[in-house]
Amino acid sequence: MSRGSEDLVSDLGSSTAVAEQLTKHFKSGPDTVRAVDGVSFRLPRGKMVALQGASGCGKSTLLNLIGALDKPDSGRLIVDGIDVAQLGGSGEVAYRRLKVGFVFQMFNLVPQLSAIENVMLPMELAGAGNSGTLQARAAALLGWVGLPPDRHNRRPSRLSGGEQQRVAIARALANDPPLILADEATANLDSKTGALIVQLLRSLRGEDRTILIATHDEAIAKEADFVIVMKDGHLFASEPKLEEQPTKPLPKLEEQPTKPLSEGPPRPDRAFWDSLRRGLDELGR
Ligand SMILES: Nc1ncnc2c1ncn2[C@@H]1O[C@H](COP(=O)(O)OP(=O)(O)OP(=O)(O)O)[C@@H](O)[C@H]1O
Ligand SMILES: [Mg+2]
């Protein structure tokens, strides 16, 4: 860890993530695409932050950097005390399993696995507990996101888009990460289902869980606590210019999840965390 990054770690304060001069350029023939062009920002802990901007402005590239799906060319990025740009090998894998949960536009579920098996997969990969414990936790998460029990053993191809996205959200929550990254999570859904999914994502934010949602959609951005606007690889209206929106009460959901959202998704029990500790050790903590 570079000396500068240590300063950033100790300066994380009430932020889940902090970035300084984060840069990712792509070569495209003779041209350079400045997808993320020296951005600096803080993600306030426990909030839903919308990353809004036109197609091609760099939103997915930025999310991929934050999720360690891609490496920055330069700059610094600290997420939940981890110096992400410095991670390599097993540390990077452990970071992706334990620190971030992804929700994608195309749901990206494993087609050969049932809904419940898709949710169990990240826990299995993290070596968390026996299959009975994992199955019970996966069922509880699917119940919380509002997937009826008769759908738990269905493969994704036999679920609606909204149901698939609920499964993807339960999967993102499997290892209880502090940061959920949602990339155009409603773009493949009708507007009513999309609104329900945004409310579900919004209800995930809490003391120790932050949501970053990339979107073109003004209506979705309005649901966020903060909005960061991206244009041509640059960020605007980020802190300290951001002003907090008043928190709105959750509208009544037409499809009621089996448990009230206000309770929050089920947290893992102690035995589960003991099993995950090995993964955390890989992150060098
Ligand atoms: N692997 C890559 N190689 C070359 N260029 C890339 C690559 N990934 C992204 N780009 C380019 O970087 C720019 C930003 O792309 P990015 O996918 O981050 O935009 P976006 O804001 O997510 O767009 P959208 O809203 O359409 O999803 C675009 O010009 C894109 O063509
Ligand atoms: Mg994108």
C-alpha cells in the first residue's frame, strides 16, 4: 500500500469508498477513449447514490473499477478500508466475493442453476458454512426480496425479468457486502417492475450498506439520496457540492415481499461469519 493510500484509508470517515484521480483509458485504434478521466469522489456510507449520465459517458467502466472487475491505469481507490487498486490474485477474488455485490442489467444468473442455487453460489465460493446453513440463508434472502417459495427451485429461464432481478439482488446480498453496485439494473424491465426493483435496492441501504446505481433514468436518480453526474469520463455535482435529499418514505409495494422491507435483509449468523473469516484473511486484514 502506498503512503498516500494509507492516508486515504485513515481518512475514510463516514464514506464507504473514496477515490482520487481514478483513471481508465481504452485504446481504440489510433484514438484513446477517456472512459474514466481522473475522477475523485466519496461515497457516503449507508446511502443510495445514483451515477447518472448519457450512454458511453463511463458509468459501467467506473463501476467495474470499483468492483475490481477491471484495473485502473492510475489513481487511488479505497473501499471499506481496502486499497482496491493494489489488490492482486486471491485478494482481488476475496474482495469481489466479500466487499461488493453486483446487480446487472441482464441479471447474469447462471442458467443451469435454480434461483436458490444461484443465491447459494457466492456463499459456497466464499466457503461459508455447510449446505444446510447456506440453503436456509438463501431461502431467507429470496423470501426477503419477495420471490414466492414455489419459484425458488426454478431456473432463470422460467422466471420473469423482475423475478430474475430479485434473485440477482438476493445473490448480491449473499455474503452481506458493504457495497452494492447496480449497473442499469432496471433497463430490461417494464417501468412498473423497474420501479419496484429500485424501491427494493433503495431499501437495502442502511448503516453499513451503500448502494451505487448507474442509470440513464432521471426517475431512478430522483429516488437516490445523492446524485453524481458523469459526462465524458468526468464527474459533476459530486461532494462537496452534493446536497442531501430529504429521505422519502417507501411507497406501498404492490407485490408484498414475504417480510416487511423495513426489517432489512436477513444478516448472516455468527457461524457464517466465522467461515468467511478465511476469505477476509486473504484480504490481508
Ligand atoms: N473494453 C473496452 N475497450 C474499448 N473501449 C471501451 C471498453 N469499455 C468501454 N469502452 C468505451 O468507454 C466509453 C465508456 O463506456 P461505458 O460502458 O463505461 O459507458 P456507460 O456510461 O456505461 O454507457 P451505457 O449507459 O451505454 O451503459 C465508451 O466510449 C465505450 O465505448
Ligand atoms: Mg453501462
